[in-house]
Amino acid sequence: MTMSFSPTDEPLDLSNYTSISRAPSAGLFIRRQWPHVARVAVVLGTGLGELAELLTTATVIEYRDIPGFPRSTALAHKGRLVCGEWSGVPVMAMQGRCHLYEGYSVDDLKLPIRVLAVLGVQTLIVTNAAGGLNSAFAAGDIMLVDDHINLMGVRGTASLDPAALGRMHRPSAHLYDPALASVATMAARQHNSPLHRGVYVGVTGPSYETRAEYRAFRRLGGDCVGMSTIPEVLVAAANGMRILGLSTVTNVACPDAPKRVTAEEVVEVAAIARPRVRAIIEAVIASAN
């Protein structure tokens, strides 16, 4: 069930309330700019924002114009919601995201996904740029997220989010949708593109990991490490969404021969994987519609 908006409704100033309370007002604002319903949304992480330019008949809404929305300040995160058609399918694309290290609260990071739920999104494709922990990975590879390790201090899906609007939430043991993962795997094979599967470790940042942290995360079972995604996944699961996670590997940890990593290099390497990520996203959009 999705929320219906009356053309005469006025958005409320809910800036002092939680994201659960603010979501309907933000959703109303977006619906007025783009009156269509998208069942699929994509969060485009570092180096992948340009994929939003593929949407046709698009309406672009700046995050700063949406009531209560956090504003992106990270490099290569434009901070825009692009609504349109991707291969003929209505899609909402978040062109960039916000992070805990930008000074936002966990509740702020949950708001965009709660708004997508209010607007009727049922499938979320979430992407990120991540550092490789698995020595079998190479810079520019893509990892399908099978599971994650939450080191961000973000609470899991212990209770039903009121923004779910009647949908059932899933236990944290089943956050990432196996059927979507199968579609992604098949799409990668069809394009002769290697696709790893593994575990994403989420940390707060903003600093890159130390040599000891790289070793510890690997021993915990992690294959990639990044500073996003988990808050979005947890609230999406609480709202009953099907979730596909994709990490672009921007560098691979070598604790015994560490190299300095810059944000600019992360953006450049992530962009290399863009065509392969595009092929997977398009296949999932077609299957989920």
C-alpha cells in the first residue's frame, strides 16, 4: 500500500521531528514535481553518479529543495534526485548520498529511503565504492553484497518502521534478495564481466583504514570495506523492500605494503566499473518491474 496525496495538501514544517515524521512531507513535495510511481530506486555511490544521466524524460530535484533532506557534501556526490525512465521503466535515482562522517545523524541518513518507501518503491539497488579486503579482488572489480558486518553503530531492523505502511519487514539474516542477486550474476555473465560475491564491512569514516584494521576486518570475514550503505539497507529492509547491493572495488588492501589512497583516486577507479554496473542495474530494473 502506498500513500495517496491530495493536490490541496500543504507540506508541513517537520524539520524538528524524526525522519519517520518528515517522510510524508518530503514525499508530497517530490510527488508534486514528478507525479509518477516508480517501483525501483537506485542509490548511486561514488563514481557512479553519471548513470543518472541515462534516465529519459527526467525531472531533477536538488536535495536542498526537498523538505528535511540532508545535503551531500562528499566528493562526486551531486546531491540530486533524478526521476524518469530507465529503459522505459519508471525509476528514481539518488545521484549521491550523505554519510555519517559529514556530520549527519543516523536518522538523517534514513530519511531518503523512508521517503522512497512512502512513494511506493519496492526494490532498492544500492551501490558504493569500497576498499578491497580480499586479495583475490582487483581495483575496478565489482562485488555483489551477500551480507554485511555493521561496525557503524547503526541499530538493525528490530521493529517495524511505521513508514512501511503495512508492508512486512524481514529479519536481518535475509537483508539482500537472493533472486535479485541471481539476476545480477546472470547479467554479469552475459557481458563476460567478473562479479565477485562477498561481505561488506561498514565503518563510519572519514579516515581510511589502518593496516591493523584491514587485517582485523578480513579476519572478521569481510571482503570489502566502506563508509555507507548499511543505514540505507537497514531502513529499506524495515520497509519491506527487496535489496541488491553492489560495491565497486577502488583499491585492494596490502597491509604489508600500504599505499596512500586519495578520494580523487577512488572516484577515478570507481568510474572504470561504471559500464559493468550499468549492465547489472538495467537487468535488475527489467526483472523487478
